[in-house]
Amino acid sequence: MPLKIGFDAKRAFLNSTGLGSYSRNTIDALNTSFPENAYYLYSPSVNPLIYSPQKPLVTVAPSGQWWKSVKPVWRTYKVTELAQKVGLDVFHGLSQELPVGLGKAGIRSVVTFHDLIMMRYPRFYRAADRRIYYRKYKYALKVADRIIAISEQTKSDLIHYMNVDESRIDMLYQCINPLYFAKSAEEDIELTRLKYRLPHQFILVPGTIEKRKNQEQVLRAIVEGGIDFPIVVVGAQTAYFKTLKPLIRHLEGRILFLTQVMNDELSHIYQMAYLTIFASLFEGFGLPVAEAQACGCPVLTSNVSSMPEAGGDAALYADPEKAEEIANGIWLLLSDTALRDEKVQLGYQNAERFRPEQYARGLMEIYQKR
């Protein structure tokens, strides 16, 4: 029997990476695998440059000047009323939040938790933000019918930090955008190379440039390890970028920083890269690990949090806080062709676990649980 399913789609429309990617991939995977359902996307704002869902997907945003002036209030309190009017069967909070009153309105609720980094690393967040997030998290965890954890690491953290009953949690790995599984035409790859003036061989470092993503140790490993190879860093820049400048000076002429790269272009860049390094200190999942593997690029990543879950036996691992270990891993993948080829083939196999159709089936099972 077809379902009417609603989503908190704020991140889908307003975040180009991270939670936005998860939201868009979730909505598109379900719409492709289960087109008989009706899908409603609730968002306080809509940015068509980031996401332009096509019919029959229904986008619902604030109408009237008053609601547009109090968008956070609309998202928390008005969405339930709108969802009840169309007779939603399930509402899925895609980013650790739920609107108020779904249970009383007779609407089943599911919430996805990506991580509890705020609890583990409070220093990365302002005190005011921590209070707001904690209150939202606590409410969502209290009222949700089912809770999705995107990794065993996140499931463990929900139990440890928020005292959630394990029986209420479903662990379901997120999916990869299907375009990362497709081998791109050589001419398309070359157009991306020319657009960004990329070298023919390079080390790729993806991820927002911030302290948690740990680019400092990666660049330190390259400098101190004497690795003479071009580097391409793809990700938005934060104030943390300033701390990298002394290391960047040592790499002048062979390091390139890219921002606002489209998904299809990122796929091309993964396919061009000689290897990918993702040495984050902590992740709920570590999506770039799986994306790179789907594109046939060998990966060196952290041996902590969820990265081993994402990379499986296909990735090479290092302590993210030890530049020497990172450097040794880079040298291995640069010098041992047989190892590199093995990791590429294992990577293709590992990435199959994150196919959208498999993920969509898992979601539908959760939606229908009682």
C-alpha cells in the first residue's frame, strides 16, 4: 500500500554538502525505488541552485509574510499542522530534529542521527549552540517512533551520551549519490581538469577545511614526509584555513584549493586522483571514503570513529593525530602499485554496500516497523 511520506528537507535545499547530501540522496533514492509513494518536502527556505526536486515530489515552504518572517517557528510548530492536512503516514526528520506534535496528530515519526560530535567535542561549538542543539536532540529522541543511526559508531554514542534504549535504534548506512558509481566519459573528465587547471596526477584531500577534518596533520605529513606530489584540496574554507598557511608556504606551487565543486565535477576529480586522503578526527560516517572507492580511487583514512565502517578492508588506515603514520600510508600507496591496484578493486566491492536501491529498501522496512 502506497505511503504519504514527509521530510524535514531544510538541509536538502540549503546545505550543499554533508547533511544536505544525505537528505537529497535519501529523497531521490526513495523516489526512484518506490515511485508509488507520495513525498512531501518541508523546508523553511528553498534554494533551487542547490536542489530542484521534480514532480511528483511536493515542496512545502512558508506562505504569507508572517510565516516567512519566523521560519524557525514555522519549521518547529507549523509543519505538523500542514502534514496532518495532507494525511501523512510518516514524517522523517533527516537531520536530528522533529517538529512538535507529530504523535498527537497521528503521524508516525522517524529521525536520523548522524553523530553526537557536539557531545564528544564540545569545544568545536559555541555554548549557546550546544544548548539549542541538545534541547532539539533530546526532544526528537524522546518522541520518535524509530531512530536511525548512520553507523555503529553513532548508535553507540546515542546509547552512551543520550541513554537511548538500543531497541529503538535502527542502524542503516547512508547511500552514495548514484553518479559516483558511473564511469565518466574521458571528455567530461578532461573538461573538469581544464576548468580547474588540475595536474594529471595528484593527491586529493576532500572535506570542509576545519579543525575536525584535520587537514593540518595531512599537510604536515606531506611536508615532513618529503612527499613531492601535487595536492588538490576540495572543500569550503573556515577560519581554520589561517592555521594552515605556514604549511601551505612549504607547498607553494603544488597545492590547489577548490570550493563550490558540483557533484559531477567531484566525481571526475575522484576519478582523476591518484589517491584520496580523508584523515578526519571524527565522523558519523565518512562519506568521502565510500565516494572515492565507488569512483575507483584508493583511500587513506583515519583508524578511528566510523571511518573503518565506511572503508572496510578496502582502505588503508592511519592514526589521524600522527603525521608520520599518515606519511607512511601515503608513501605505501604511491610506491606499491600492486597494493594500490588491490585497494582500487576492493574499493569497488566495498562501495556496493552503499547503493541507493539497497538503502531505500532498508528505509521502507523502518517506516513500516511497529
